Amino acid sequence: MIVQNSTIKSLFLEGPAGRLEALLNAGAENATHAAVVCHPHPLFGGTLHNKVVFHTMKALNGFGFPVLRFNFRGAGLSHGEHDHGDGEVEDVKTALDWLYAEFHLPLLFAGFSFGAAVGLRAAFSDVQVKALIGVGTPVGPVAADSEVPRTYTFDFLRDCVKPKLFVSGARDQFGPRAKLEALIASLPEPKKLVVIEGADHFFEGRLRELRETIESWVREEIVREVPL
């Protein structure tokens, strides 16, 4: 059942490179999970206010889960400087640790583009994280001047048996369909890949389909495991 909750708290997390600007969308009193959602590349305009990040948050918050979004180091009001994905892994760990300490609930991780590439590295081995969502996962390789200025590998997921959802657009310029399908084929169950026809990397005009895809998967993989 989808619920509506518009309470938003602005806060700062104490990260390894200084304060991290964050927003927490409140959950229901009987919330069963909490979630972290990570934004795309900060050097190309990515922040916690990104539309894809917002719709991903709304999909998860609709189940009553408290959802934390934050700005990576050097983005928005967050302290520090961009660290090309390495220090940002520690930023994600900071967010996950804070969220678990705050609510003591099983965690879900979701990340978009750079946020997926970096965040999955932090979340896959965290015992408190029970499921992973990669949106517009950049499987490259891509040009050096593109939104994702390096090639990301996901070999660390080869032994990850947590539920995994990957959602990408059929016209995603940073996630060629063949490479994405090959990646998913190499991963253990449970896993699901949803390719939204007509969508590009930013899901322009297809944000409703993105949100519905996430909601459907949460119902199948997460909510159904919760005793009524």
C-alpha cells in the first residue's frame, strides 16, 4: 500500500571529509525498512535534488520507509572536494551508518548513475543493507568528457546474493544495453533487470515508468517478506 508523507528534515552528517548536506524524508511509525538514495556525478550538476533521485526517493518513501538523500563531498553545501569516486564510497558508508543508527531498521540502497557505481561498492557488503537498486548504472566504457569520466567495473557484485534491481533506459548513452545485460547475467540470483523502452540515461519523459518499476519490485521482493 502506497502512503503519503511529506515531512522533510534538513540535516548535516559528519563525514570523513567534513559535513555532508542531507535531507531525510520521514517514514511511517511502523516502517519496516529505511533507504539511502545517491545522486549522479557532482562535477556534471548531480545533487540530491536530481529528478531521478527524487522519484526514486518517492517510490521508496511511498511504502512508509524513511529515505535519506545527501550531497557527496564538494556538492551543494557538503564539505570537501570531489574524490573521483573513492572518497565518495566513504560518504555512502557514512550515510548508511547514520541511517541505521537513527532507525535500527533493515536498509535498502538505491543510486543513480555515479551514485549507483559508487554506492553499490559501499552497500553490497554492508550487513545492514538487505537489497540494492541501481538506476542508470554506468557500465561504459564512455568518453573521457562524458558525465561518467571513467569506466566502472562491478566485479564485486559477482558473489552478492542480496536482491538486486537494475533499471535503465533503452537509449541510455552511459549504459549500453548489451553490456548491462552481460553484467546482470554474471550476477547471482535474486536479480532483475528492467529496460524502459524510449528512455535515455536521465529517463526524460519516463520518470513515471521508473517510479512504478521500483514500486513493483519493492512489492515483490521486500514488502512480501514482511509479516502482515
